[in-house]
Amino acid sequence: MLSEIVLAVREACADALALLLPVSCAGCDEADVVLCERCALALAPDPREQIVAAPGGAVAVWSGLAFEGVAARVLRAVKEDGRTSLAAALAPALSSALAHAGEANAVLVPMPTSRQAYRRRGYRVPDLLVRRTGRRPRRLLRHARRTSDQRGLDRDARARNVADSLVASDAAGLRVVVVDDVVTTGASLGEAVRALRAAGAHVVAAVTVAATPRRLPTGR
């Protein structure tokens, strides 16, 4: 309970600091507005589904937006620039993904944040996004070992990088939905599903705010 209070205070301070600093639209850089009307409209949910492989059976992953354009810029502003107030603008996309997953009563389990990222930001992005939907996250996952940065790795390398990197606790018998901000290949989500199933949970789906669009081969 105390950790939740501390986290809430940190997020409130981050929001207050953002209000004191000069702002521009996170989606298009228009001056003196946190998010312009045009960019806010670009965040209207456009849900899509993909299937991610995981030990014990594949799992459906629902995402509220494509990770490109305005959505990508706003998510990066939340993650890298400390603009936590923008999480409210992304909440409808996550809520839409949750609705399509069809598990209103499931426990929402956020992907864990590394210690380095938490120290740098002062908040956990998946947890923040869950709370902005009005739901409460349950932190049942934790890192068992360090992993390398996934950026620049292909699908197989990503899977090897995160294999057996997570462990779950207090999950036995629970129906859970795994939550993250973005899905790319699904390797990290698949590892989360493995860890939760190993701890006795019934993983019914995974959801993210956005999904990286799959690029078709060009033949070159």
C-alpha cells in the first residue's frame, strides 16, 4: 500500500512539473498545447489483433493503435520525456484493447520495468497506463535476470534475449491479462505468458496500447 502511495505522489509531481514547463503538442510540436485537437483525434482507438506464440499455447494480443505517427510520438513522450499527463490520452486505446480481449474481470498484470528504467523515469509506464483506464494493476512479474536492449534485434534474437528472464509469484489460479505499452514481435509478452503459466495462472490474453505495424517483404 505504501509503495502505491509513493508511486502516486511521484506521478502527481511529474504531472505538475509538466504543467510548469513550456509545452508543445506531443504529436506535431504545435506550441502552447499539450496535445492539439487534430492529434487527439488521431489517437481514436483502431484495435487490431495478433497471435503470439508462448509455451503452453499461443495467446491473442489486442492493441488499440498502430505504433506509428502521432501514437508513436505520444507514447515516446510518455516513456522518454516524462510527460505522464499524456497517458490519459492513450487510455481509450488501451481500454478498447481490453474490451476486445473480452475479459473484464481478469487481473491486469503489467510487464515489469527494469530497475534502470524505473530509476531514470520514476514511474512504470505499463502500470501508469493501466491506472489511467480506471483499473488497478497487479505486479506479479519480476525480472529474474538482465536482458539486452531489444532494439535492433530480429525476431529470433529477441526471443533468445528474453528467454527465462521473468518469474511470476502469487499468480496461482488467477485469470490474467498481460499489459504492455507496445508489442513488436511479441517475444517479451510470450515470455511473460510463460512465467505466469509456470506460476499457475490462466493467461487469457495480452493487451497493449499500440502494435508495431508488420512490414511486408519488398523482395530486396
